[in-house]
Amino acid sequence: MSSAKPLRIASINTNGVRAAYRKGMGDWLNARDVDILAIQEVRASTEDLEGLLGPDWNILHDAATAKGRAGVALASRAGASIHRVALGAEEFDSAGRWLEADYEVNGQIVTVVSTYVHSGETDTPKQVEKYKFLDAMLARLPELTAHSPLALVLGDLNVGHRTLDIKNWRGNKKHAGFLPEEREYFDRILGAEADPLYNAGAGLGWVDVGRKWAGEVEGPYTWWSQRGQAFDNDTGWRLDYHLASPQLAASVVSYAVDRAAAYDQRWSDHSPVVVDYDLSGALNS
């Protein structure tokens, strides 16, 4: 894969890729010139994906154990040199939620992960599973950067890290997605909210590309409830992330949330997050 131009990497929770394509995802993808696409909540077969995206894409897909749920995929213009799907202990079922691939760019390896963290539910077994997954993710992140200094975790992480990441954060402090325990995981990955280095290599050294690029502003949100006027009023959550290793984060030249122009033009309840990485500098640093 050549990096003559910035490498454009996008992430989207499709909320079912077949439904997303029926509503216009294909038009978006055809117009966006994406090099690597991470998909979450595929909820379809590999054959479905191949049929929808077409022959110009190399597709890796890890389906969930339970049919019709979760599922993560990576699609690229060039093939991956290797991919991995295991996360955590052997008895831990991470199927359909964690997919890693190595892509060769100008002789260097860029490791990309598409992940879909559990939504969770306060004080239920679903929340316990979410914490197990976050524990496994926390253990894997240092291994990723040891494997390649150019590493990227993409996906619907189902946690708003800071008050800037949720419009109605005061009303959600006891709800899954904004629990203090969940946010502490992101403190450990990125640095605490009170730490001025929270998005510049604190914690485990990973960088929240969206927050670093957008700055100290509300949002930009990536998910809105289908109920009420949440989308029209921009009462959203920033749940979809590019978490980059410091070396890769330093190469970002563009960050965008492709929010639909109107409610009836949406093809998912999430919006794509699209980032351009100029690897010429990253590869030489």
C-alpha cells in the first residue's frame, strides 16, 4: 500500500450493514476515497459483505458467536499481511468484537483494529462482560504498540470519556456508557480529565485523535438516539473513536465526522469517523 497521498481510514458502526446499504452507505463510501474501512455491528455474513462492497475491496470479517449480533470487519484496497481475532483469556468470548490486521505501507507495518465494545447495562451481567472486555483491551494495547509503533484502534467503544463527549452528561452519570468506572478505563489509556496531557500521550500513551483534533468543544458527536429529536437537536454521544499510537497520531492531517445533513438522510444511528494519516512523516520519524 502506497502512502503517496495521506492514508484515509474510516470507522463506522453500521447498525446492520445490509440495512445501511439499502439506505445509502454505498453512495457515501463510493464518494469518500477510503483506503481502510473498519465496520462494527456488521450483522451479516462474509458473503453479504463481499457482495455489498464489491471486488475492489479485500475483506476480513469476524462474526459474532450469536447470529445476527455484533460482528466486526476490516476492508482495504490492499490486502492485509496478517490478521488476528483473539482477545483476552481463551474462555472469554470476544467473537465479533475485536479484529486486528497488519497492513504494509511503504515497507512499514500499520496495525489496525476494528472493535465493538459491549454497550453494557448498569448492575447486570452485561456490564460485567463489558468490564471483562475493557480489561482485555487494556492488556492488549501495550502489546499492539510493541508489535508496531504505528497502531490504531477504531470503533464503537460505547463509552463517553469526558463531559464534552455527551450532550446530556449530567443525566447519564449512572447509566452505562458514562459510568465513572468506565471512564476510568479511558483515563488509564489516555490520561485523566484533569491531566493537561490527557490527549497527548498520558496513561498508556495512546491518543484520542478526535478530541486532540477537535479541541475543547462539545462533541463532535457520532451517535444519536433514534427516539425523539436527538439528532435534530444534536443531543448526541461521541462513542466512535480513532485511538492512535503517539507516532501515528502525530501524522494526522484531517479529522471529520460525516454527520448526515438531515435525519432522513441517515443510513445508521452512528456517523462515520474519517481521518487522514500522512505517513511520510510518521514512517521517517
